[in-house]
Amino acid sequence: MQASSVFGFSILTLAALGFVGLGIQPPTPEWGTMITEGLAYALTGQWWLGFFPGLGIFILAVSANLIADRLRDIYDPKSGARMSI
């Protein structure tokens, strides 16, 4: 398993555990818990309380995968990818 997929999987696992209530306990902020708390306000028109923590998780997971893939392309000569800067 590649390092990028392990890191991305870890981020998503921690967020999922926080979402179902098995992660870090309040008052410590955690993205999964923030999404769960934001769901209570989603129907009242305050959709952003759960949206932005989810967006943060998405951006972090995608950027970690892109950075790890780029580093693999740079440092693994056997990958067959062309290096263009």
C-alpha cells in the first residue's frame, strides 16, 4: 500500500470515527464531530456548519494524495513517469 493511500485512509478513518461518536471526545475539536454537530443545523438553513469541515477533509485528503504521487514520480526512477517541471 502506498504512503499516499495510507495517509488519506487514516484521515478518512479518523473523520468517520468522529462522525459516529467514537473519535476524540469533546471539547477537543475534530472534523468528524464538527460534521455531526453541523447536521443538526442543516435543516435550519445553516448548512455551512457541516459543509466546511467536510470540505477541509476533502481538500486535505486530495492534496496529500497529489503530493505523495508527485514525490513518488520524482524519487522513483522505475515508475516510468516523465518528470516535467
